[in-house]
Amino acid sequence: MSGRTEKKQVEYGCVPSRFWYGFFGSGIVLNACRFLFGMKIRADKRIKELPGPLVIVGNHPSYIDPIIMGMALYGRPINFVAGEFLFRRPVFGRIITRGGCIPKAQYRNDIRTVKAMFRVLSRNGVLGIFPEGTRLIDGHSLPFDKGLSTLVKKAGASLVIFRSHGAYMTWPRWSESSWRRGRITAEFTDVLPKEKVEKMSVDEIYEYMRQALVYDEYEYFSGKSQVFRSGKPAAGVQNIANICPRCEKINVTEVKDGCSDETVRNKAKGRKNLLVCRACGNKVIMNRYGFFEPAGAEDKCFSNLHEWAKWEQTIYAREAARPDYCLTENVELHQLCGERNYAKVGEGVLTIRNGMVTYEGTECAPEEGIVYRKGKPVRAHRSRDLTAVAKQVRKEFPISSMKGILMDYGLYMEIYEQGGRANRLVPQNPQRLYEIQCIVKAMKQ
């Protein structure tokens, strides 16, 4: 028998650690973020003193949403529900587990998550959750299902609506240049006491949440002239604004430096602030407020990314409705190897046609594949030849049964098999990911 004592596995949804949530999280991280991100948030005593069990729901505009919510309820610990991919990071995963966080698999049923959430509420704790399940794409709220409404009803919890302003502009999901400095404010907007929850149906609770969470960050900042400073403000936006408003060609936009373009007005010169169409030369400036403006008299654009994306979705819906429509793209196939790392297991062709997403290509066991870390193969696997071990496969994913597709724009997408295994697909042209997402959405509708 070994003399070494095994460490007990920390339970998901545990009482948040006084050290990791209190001293480290509330004392160090919150104060650092208050300075870095320009947060102007005060704790709300009214919500802080509301008896539990308590469920706080909010929009999910940015990575830093839990920090913002924690600051608004400073002094009262929150058990946050977070994406399971965060728990795969060796050090960070252990910290947030001890801080009381609960992992949630996106677009899949996860009994582990539901049990942990009930565990929190059964001890009259506070559950912080972002029901949209993924960060806002274009600054506008996203749809979500009724699952959380059922949990609130069964737990007999009070329900609080939380909303922040400026978090999306500070760190938009599509950004390739990380965060930009501006100002973030937040408030609790609606409270539904548990006495009222008891008298409402699940559908009524869902409708209450759905209406309360409708939000458009561009509409909020329209006319407010709030500056969000960044050295490369438009870097990454080409992965969402990928159709040119002038020539209407798809996946032809790219981001360039305004400082190297003599045709751009002097006030708009800067790095990675110019969105240019490779087909017709249309030029669009992203200004310091996060909005778009045409570079010249002949150039065309929408005022913000939400309006641009809405217009693009109509074009993709029109394309998807054609009887002969077919999208194909060369892709690499990656799968989870162990608990944390993804391995390349094959290559093939992704096809979307007649309500079906299909992968045809090769596949090997993850342990025989090439493990990637930070986008690069690990040194020990660089010489591996997948052609010697991979076999031909065909995978079909009916769009009608999809709950969603996980997207990391400009990098990869994940589709899930029955049973929950994730297939990470890395396209040859990563700009097509938003196109794929819109086509799948249109076919599902």
C-alpha cells in the first residue's frame, strides 16, 4: 500500500473556496479587471440580501461576464456554469472547480451539470448562468431553450436578470487582437421572487427570461460615443462580415492597415482597421467606437456588425433554399485524446446538402493521431504518418437533430455524434465557418 494519500476529487458545484473565490477571485482578479477593462460597477445590496435559492441569468457578450456579475454581487459567492473546455486546462480547470464552477457541455445533454446545479440550489446557494450558452456573435442576444426554466421551477428559486453594457465592445467574440479598453457598466434589471415563480408555468418563466434578455449592444451605444481603444480594432471581423455589401460576393473580405492606404482619410489611418473586398475593392473603416463607416463615396457598408450579419443571413438562407445547393470544403478531423488535448485523426471533405452534414475521409484512433497544442503538433508526434493507420469513413449528421455547432471563428467547428463525442473540423478556408453556420441554421429552419 502506498504511503501517498490521494487527493479527494473536488465536487462540481461545491461551496466556493474562500481562498480561490474570495481572496484570489474577489480580492485580486476582480480588482485587476476593474482597472484593465474600465469597469464601473457597484455591488447591488438589494440582490445581495435576497434569500436563496437564487438563479441569476444574463446575456453572454464576452469572456469576462462572470467577473462582471461577480463584481455586481460582491461579497456573496456565485456558482457559475461554464463551458467544459475551460476545465480541460490543467491549472485553470482546478482553480475554477475549487471556485465552485460547474462544467457544461455545449449543445449536448449533461446530467452531471443538472445534478451540480440542483446541488447548489438545494443549499440555498446562488447559481450564475448565461442561458444563451455561447458568447454573442454580433452584439445581439441569442435564442436559448427552456431547460433552465424547468430547473428554476423545480428548485423553487428566485430569478434575477442581469445585463452588462460594453463587455461585447471590450472583447468581441470575433476579435483576433484580444480586448480593447473602454468602459463596462452593469445592473440587475428584473427580479422574480420565488413566490411568483411558484405560481408560474415553465413556459411563462421561459417567456419572462426570453423577453428580459433581449439586447443589442450596438443599439445601446448608438449616439453615446463611447470609445473602445484597440491597436487592431477590426482584426477578425472578416470572419463574420464576410460578404461584400457592394458586390455581394461571399468570403472575399480581409482586414488591412488603414495607415498604408493612401485613399483613406487621414483621421481613419491606423492598424487593422480597414475591411477590404478582394473582388471589387470596397473599403470599410471600423472607427474607434466599434461602428462601421464607408472609406469613400463609392464604398458601401452597414453601420454595425449586427445589421451586416442579419443581411448576410438572408443571402445564406436564399442560397440554402436552392434545390441544387451543395457546400463542400476540405477539412482536417480532430478528436479529443485523453481529457485535455485534441489530436488530428484524419482528413476529408465536408459536404452540406439536403439537410445533411457529411464528412467523408479518413479517421484513426485518437491515441494514434497527432496531438496539437496551441495550434501546433507536439514535437513527439510531428513525424507520425496518419495514412498508415487511418481508415476511410463516412459520418452523417442530420441537421434536423442538431442542437447547435460549436464555432471558434477563423479556426474550427465541432459537431457531435450520438453519445456526445466531438468531431472538431478544421476547414482549409477558415473564413467559411460563419457561412457553414448560417447554411445549417437556414436548413434547420
